[in-house]
Amino acid sequence: MRWPVREIIRRVHGYVGLAAGLLLCLTGLTGSLLVFSAELDRAANPHLWRVPERRERASLQSVLDEVKRRLPPYVPETVRMPVEPGEAYEITLNSPDHRRVYVDPYTGHILGWRSATSYFRGWVFELHRRLLAGHHGENLTGAGGIALAVLCVTGLVLVSWSCGIANTILICWRARAAASVFHWHVATGIAGSVLLIPIALTGAALIFHAGLDRVAVATTGSSLRVSPPPYSRPPGTSAVTAPVDAILETANHALPGGLITFISMPPGAGYVVVRKRLPGEMHPNGRSMVYVDAAALRVVIVEDARRAPWPRRAFNLAYPLHIGQYLGWFGRAMQMAAGFLPTILFVTGWILRGRCRSSRR
């Protein structure tokens, strides 16, 4: 039996919606919870985040040494730097539970610690990104993003073929609230596609970045991310690692200006990655990197995200677009509202499918 193109698209829309509907509801609702979760977490746990403001900070190296002394055998892997006065360090250890340690930057006093999934925000993030199932769950979430984009595009095509998008919007606007579930489904799909398509594609890009990077290298010759350097210590260089404070000073000299947001210390890598947000960057944490030899205080790579190759600059916009950073608080509020749309579309679509099956009988 040969189906026309319209029937094929209609069936693809229906079957993809049924197969991925519950997954999209889950990722959408958890995404809405995450939009303002950082502010809520700081408000709910001031004992971990807020400290009395003082004039000078303690040496970061002494802070890291105290963390290693208090919480053996694990060592600090990343440091989230304070973005405003009176905010604590968030230090992630290389433990199996990715333990976060919160430290007063002025006194070096440890305020507390928690695992990655022992608090609400961390648990919701793991559920949103990996479905609490590790790498396999992450791949499933990325596939859900692609499915959401397919649903939006096929839905718009079906509407445009029926009576046009503009006419459909007019019909839905004039219809009464309880006139038809179909009106709710179509109107929500048309209006929501403006937000859902970018969210879906950027989410899939963030998860499948390795495959996307191979495509970018093959087509443009430029990688989407800064490649970590193969570490080889110069002859005669001591194996003693330099203090982190000296490494930060070296990074600031190599790439002046902006704000240091993260410090990454991969175990055994031999280099420290200093991440900065420079003026003009949309990414909330910045995408400018300085790789510093941890023993010789030698700068290995300097990456100014504002002057990176265009494929890398385009990819750096994926996360800000995914979280609604481009319009400030208004954009984030819109992104939070968009997280409820997959649930509305799934429920109304399920009702429509049930009515269609009843009418066929």
C-alpha cells in the first residue's frame, strides 16, 4: 500500500510522539526546574554559599591543601571561583560521587560538602541530563532532543498543508477555550516551536558534541572545542607542581581582563586549565581557556573565545541558547515556561489519538 507524503509525515509525527512523549515530558519539566535552580540553591543553603566579606582572600593553594588533608584520599579536580564578594569556593573532588566541598575563600574554613546527587539541584540535573543512568541515559536524552525537533517540524508541515499556519492561528484565537482539544494542541505546537526547536537542537548538540566535532573538523577543518595538549615536561624541569596562585597569575598575564570562573586540574594531566569569561561573551561561565604547565609555569594554549574560529564560536552559543541566557531574566523565564509545553502537547496528542481510534471503531 502506497501512502502519500502527508500520511507518512502524519504517522511519523504520531509514532515519534508516542515513543518519545514521556521522555520529553520528563526532560522538559526537569529543565524548567533547573532554569532558576542556582539562585534557589543559594537561597536554600546560605550556610554553604555565603560568607562574611573580608578584605583579602586566603591563598587558594592553602585552601586546596586543607581540603586534601581533611578529605583523603580524594583530591580537588575543579574549583568554581566566586563571582561576587561574600561567595564561597565550590571545589569538586575526584571521588566516585563527585563530592562538592564549600570553602570560605577568606579564612579557608570548610563550610560543608555534599555529593552530586544528594541535593535537589544536583539530582534534578542528573535526571535531566542523564536520566540517572550514566552515559546510556545521556544518549537517550540526546535522542529525545532530536525527536522533539522532528515533532515540531512535522507538526508545522502538517498545519501548513491543512489550512496554513496563519489561518490556523486565527482559528485557534477565535475558538473558545473548551471548543476543541485539537485547537489547544495546534496552537501550543505552533507557538511553542519557536522555543522548542532551538532548545531541542542545542540540547542534542551539547550531548552529541563528539560526533558533531568530527563533522566540523571534516567539513571546516576546525574543532568545536579546545584540544587538550599532550603533556610533555621540558628537559630539566622539576616535577614539583607550582602553587595554584602562581598558575592563576600566569594565566591572567597571558589572557588579561575578564573573570576567572573555573579552574580544572585533571589528575595526571600535568597542566591546569583556567577558564575565564571575557567581556562580550554570552556564555555565563565563559569559554576562554588558558592551559598552563603545572610544573614549569609555562603557558601551553591560550584561547580567546571571542576570536576563535567560527565553528567554535557558533558551538559556544549552544549552552546560552539552551538555558535562555540571551535575553537575561526574561529569556530564562520564557525557557522555564517552554519546559511545560511538551507535557501539554503529549497530553492533548494522546487525547486526540484516543478520539481518532474511537471514531474509527
